[in-house]
Amino acid sequence: MRPEPFLDPDPDAAGAPCALSLSVRAFVAPLERTGSLDARLSAIADEDPRSLGAQVHARIQQRQLRAEPDAQSELPVQAELDCPGFACRVRGRIDLLLPDGDGPMVEEIKTGFRPATILRALAEDPEHPFALQARMYAWMRQRDTGQAHRCRIRIVSLLDLAETLVELPPDPGFPDWVAARVRAQHQACLRARARTLERRRLGAALAFPFAPPRPGQQELVDRVDQALRDGRRLLIQAPTGLGKTAAILFPALARALDQDLQVFYATPRNSQHRVAEDCVQRIRAVGVEGHPVRSVTLRAKERVCPQPQVDCRPEVCPRALGYYDRLRDSGALDTLAGLGCATAEVIGQLADQHGLCPFELALDAAPAADVVIGDYNYAFSPQATLGRLFGNPEDAARRIVLVDEAHNLPARATDWFSPALDLAWLEELRQRRQLPPNPALRRRASAQFRRCAQLLESLAGGHRVLEPDPRPFYGEEFRIGKLLAWAAGAGHEVPPGHPLQELFHAWSGFCTGLRELGDAHTVSWIPPGRLQITCADAASHLAERMAALSGAVLFSATLKPFLYHQRLAGLEAADTAEVPSPFPAAHRKVLVVPQISTLYRTREREVPRVAQFLERVLPLRAGNYFVFFPSFEMLEQALPLLRLPGFRILAQPRRAAPAQIQAILDSLRNEQGLREELGLREEQGIVVLAVQGGSLAEGIDCPGEALIGCVVVGPPLPPFDLERDRIRRYFDRRYGCGQAYAYTYPAMARAVQAAGRVLRTPQDRGLLVFLDRRFLAPDFAACLPQDWFQDSPRELVSAAILEDVRRFWAGD
């Protein structure tokens, strides 16, 4: 798929000329890449304004402008390049235009961590994109002014700031290359236009996957469709089991197909990919044969890489060597397009079949997909944003982003801006074996680790807020960079997993955090050896990302209060909607039990009471139950006290592996077979003890008898520590409601989300119990779904709990 938007207003018009607008970088980029995959050449990607490369870039421009009064920087240029039936507008900005006695000099600045690799690539390939970009700028200036311009590239090492100038010799044949590239872009434009028309026909024929729609689904479809048409951002709270994924994805996909856009379905966990994949597979185009809706699922490189260690150098990874040639010859991209829904498993199998990198294969398939499914990071993280989908404003403007379980997004975003350095981690890196062993490099690296550790140790003390001088940290960042540059120059092997590489990336990440400190940040020392930057609010970053998109819909079962989630997601002007549960109210029994307290200071005496409550209430109806605790500590206190004869008790382990979580879910979903295997009486069931906010509390589906009840043991308030108190103070200053923003609302999002595991279909009947009087307090109750009570949450308090539960299960 083309890298930037068409200007063609009416692709349906027969014989209408194609029109395309491209940046210089996009115009000179290969239309089909060849050779090997090499992560060392990743500098070709656009630099994020916050990145170290962009900062170095700007400093060089400022230095040259001071040295050359007549020099110019960021000089805009544009050219209209035509051929029969095609108009191509190419535009860009020259990094530096310098006066020179032999004629004006166009200079392109390129930064990277491996400048030697860039220099070698330039020497080996006269049509390297960097060289073509510089020549293109010079040719455009000469075309405008009639004066010949020379050109060169300034290669700058981000490790030690060393600079190398590469002057490009004159190329009399360059105008012929430009003409050939215009013709090639014309052909690409015609292919893209055909795909645009195909997508438009596909969109007009889409059929909603559930006929008729469930109550509430049509309302969602209409709200999403209108918001996307109006260019408004939308926050939606809708209960689990409603089918909100289909009701939100369907109108977004229809608009994307009609307007030649792409849907990016963002999730906080890989486990939630399956829901979106199933929905894409269900959506069919009526009367359009052979053109399935295309989706591609992205997984992190570390999860899908088949090599023992992620190292994308062609001399190390056989799948990187000759990757683009094998990709072309294999026809793998056409295979994925024909399959429609390209899951991570399908992509992995195809990659194995043809010896391709599964991560890069997914990325290469993504631009041609109608729906891309992936983690929040790929759309919003400053470190992991996918450049080929969101790398510049034009690309971002072609994306509609759907944010699933959106209550998680603000916390994930603040984590991106909360780096830390830890003495124990430094020591582990220092002692790690390095293969192949290199005594000279190890000596220098060990000395560097000691200097970094000494800098941290100089700040040691009690748990407190610090205002450290950033200059020593920047100095060590520079020294680590120089050490890496020395190692590369001396021919020493420093692969991506080398301790020195890990140190550099972590230390540079922390220095980036120091450079961006503001009112929302706190630096603190956490004994025994952690220096922590804590970001309270990343709304400004999210607002910038959200504003660039064609559309954004954030949805969850827990987005109340709306104003809180709007502010923290950077969406002050968003529309909001709450859709009530479509299921009969008689099928749901919600209770708040204020007689039990989960306050930390009372837990020692209250945990036995929690166990007694469970022992009296759960046996009233045979079946499977979740009991969600606010912490593993409380879960582990309750577990040995719990007596439920005949029930099988399972407990979520700390740091559970995915296989352990899946085993628990399989037990719930296959309970009948388990009963027979264990010889249990028919009335027995399973009780799962888990934690709120954990992997069992979100994104799982246990319909019908797989789960009939859920007990939420208190709100999982964040720890009352120094960092959280600073977050409270920040929100007090900004919005006047620090306690709610720092503690109450995050906790209630987890509590209500956990309760949402029950009632997934119209036939389900379920019991929801909340143990703690705080659930009745105004700030806590403001987070509860509107259809759980009529006027006040006190309606959920029972004077006769056991009798009310018995009557509910009896259907009275």
C-alpha cells in the first residue's frame, strides 16, 4: 500500500488522472526492497521529535547557522512532476543549504548508532535512499533556481557525536532516474487506485456479523459511525457480553473501506487479539466473492522470533539474510492477503515455510491490511510506534484507532515516561557472561558499570524525593556511547543482547526522562537501590497522538467517570456514551456487603470473615466462581482459611505463566469432564482465587455455566507510598481531586472490570458481590454502571444476604 494519501478526489471517475503527493523521502524510497533485512539500517525511519537523533539533528543545524550567516535550515522545496495521466507532487525540507565558493551545498543530516554501517552501505549502493534523498533535494533546488547545487551527507554517530561528511559526485543521469521513478510511481498509483475501488465495493457490501443485532449493538453502531463521520473522538462504556467489539469494529471498518483508511485495533494484552480476529472473520461482504476483509495481527518481536536471541544482523540470523529477495519469490504477502485474517500463528507458519522473519513478515503485510491488530505500544508509545503506520502526520491521518479496554491506556502511557535505574540490575548486567568472551572489552565495560553504580550510590538514602543534577547522568551516557563506538571500531562483537547495549539503552532512556522532567514528574530514591522517575499524567503525549488520527474510539466496560478517562487519555473534547446491559435485570444479582472491611489496618481480623462469607454464600448454588482479591498478599492469607467441601479451589500464582492461566480457564470451561475425572458429586464446582487487575480479571470469556458468580473483595487501591502521594498532589493542583484520580478511580476500574467476567450471554444468570463499605461512598459509586441500581448504591445492600441469594438462584 502506498506510503502517503492520494490527492485523487474521485477514484471512481473513469479515465481520471492519478494524483499523488509524496515527501522526498517517500519518493526516493524503493518501491520494492531487495537484499537482506538489517536492523542496523533502521536510521532510515523518521526521527521522533523527542528522540536523541532529532535533538542532535537540531543542534547541528543551529551550530551551522551560527557559523554561516547566509546558511538556511529546514528550507521548504516542492516540485510538480508529471507524466501522461499522472501528476506527482514531491515536497520536503532541506536540512541545510550552505553557501560555498563552488556553488550552493545541499546537506542532509543522518544520525545513527552505527555510523560505520551507514557509511559502508552508502559506499556499496550508489542508489542508497540517503544518497537519492540528498540528490533529489539538490536537483529540486537547481530546477527552481537554474543554478547547479552540490550535495553531501553528514553522518553523525549518536554514540560519540563523531561526524563524517560524504560529498556525492555529480550525476548527469539523475534527471533520467527521476523520470523513471515518476513512471514507477504512476504504476504504483494505478495499482493502489484499483485496490481503493475494490475496498470501496467491499465496504458497501459488508454485513453485520450478528443478525439481528443484540439490544444496544445498533445504538453503538450508529454512535460510532456518526462520531467517525464528524471527526469526533468517542469514549464508550458498554458491559461485557454486549458484543461491543463487533458493534464498534463494524462501522469503523465500513468507513475505513469507503474512505481508503485503515483500522488499527489496539489491545493491552495479546490474549485479547482473538476477540478482534474472530470478529473480522465473522464480518462478510455480501455478493463480493474472492475479496475477504484483510487483517494482520502483530506480536512483539521477542515473542515470535525463532532464534535463541533476537539479533537481526544478516551475518547472524539466516532469516534476515536475503529476506527481501525470499519475500518477493515466496509470494507470502499475496498468500496472507488471500487468507483474509492473518493471525500471529498463521504468519509464523508461513514464515517457517519460507525461511522468513515472522515479525517483519507481519509488518510488511500490515500496510495492505484493512484491520491491523496489535498492542497499545505500536500506536502510542514514543519508543515503539510503528513508523510505517504512524510515522508522520499523513500516515497517522489514514488510521482509525480503536482502543480496547481503554481504561488501561493512561496507566500504560505513564509507564512509558517512568524510567528507572537499579543497582541490583546494574550488578546483574556486570556479572553476566559475554559470548564470545573478550577480555579487553570486558575490562572497559566493567569499569563503566562501576562508574554508573557509583553515581547511583552517591544518591542512596531513605525513600525520598530528589532533584538530581542531570549532568553526571548525561556524562555517563556519552561515555557509554564512546565505549560502544570504540568497540565497533576495534571490531569487537557487541550484539543487541550484550550487557553494554542493554546498559546504553536503559541509561539513555533514563536520560531522556531527565530531559523531559516537568510538573507531572517526580524523581525519587527507593531503597535499597532504585532511582525512579514517576510520571503522573501522560495526557499531553496521548493528546498529540490522538489529534493526528482520522478517528479514535476508546471503549471498555469501565470508563466512568467519563471526565477522568477523557482527561487522562488526552481527549478533553470527546463525545461519551454509556450503553446499559442488554440482559434481563432479573438474571443479575448485585450485592454490596458493607459489614466486611478490607482496609489494610483491619485485614488481619477481616480475612477470616471473608473466608466465612465465602463458605456460607458460594455453596448456595453449585457452579464455578471467581473471588478477586485486591492483592496476592490477601489472597495468600485467605487461601489456607477457606473450607469449601467438595469444591475444587484454584489460586492464581504470582507471576503466572500464560500456560498456567490457560490451565485455570480450561478447568472452568471443561468442568463436567473434570467432575467425572475427579469423581466429584454433581453439585460441586470450582472456586478460583485471583487478583483484580491481573490476567484473569480482564479479557477472558467464561459464558454459561463456566462461571456463575464473582466476589470482589474490596477495591484494589494503589499503595499509599511516596510516589503515589506525589501523583495525588499533582492531580490536586491540576483538577482539585487528587484522591479520586490517584486512588479511587484506578481501583474501581479494576474492581468493575473483574466483575464483568460474569454474564456474557442473554441466558446467563450471575451473582456479583462487592465486599467493603467503601463501594457505597460517592466517589466509588460514581464508577458503577448506571443500570445496577435506580437511585443509590445503597439499594444493593441486603438485610438478609443468604435468603436473598437463595431466592435469586431459585428464580423468585
